[in-house]
Amino acid sequence: MAAGNIKAKPFRRPDAAEIEGFLDYVAGLMERNPRERHLMPPIWRALERELLAARNAEAIYDAARLRLTRSRDQTATLSS
């Protein structure tokens, strides 16, 4: 297969549940490798930042979905 025919998957940000899994994995690494544990705090902090961003994004998605549902319900009520 020629290199020009390879297509990359589109980027998708991990959701909060996936990031929680990554944090669990890093916690396990720290527990199993005490000598290298000092290398993990920057990774941990980055994952926590991403977790907060993912939770905020999910809250926005939920609010938008709720708003759309209310709007559709109001439109249906007015038209009937």
C-alpha cells in the first residue's frame, strides 16, 4: 500500500469517562513503580485539566440538548 493511500482517523477528544480511565491507569503506574512515581505528576495534572475541560464540554452539550428539547416542546404546544 502506498503512503499516499493511508488515511488517518479524524481526531476525537476523549470524553470524561475515558480520561477517568487514564487517571486510573496512571495511578496504577505510580503504585507499581515507586521509583518512577516522581515522573507522573505532570501527566496527572494534564489529565486532570483535560478531565475538567471534558466535564465542562459535556455540561454544555447537556444544556444545549435540554434547551433544544424545551424549544421543540414549546413549538409543538403553540402549533397544536
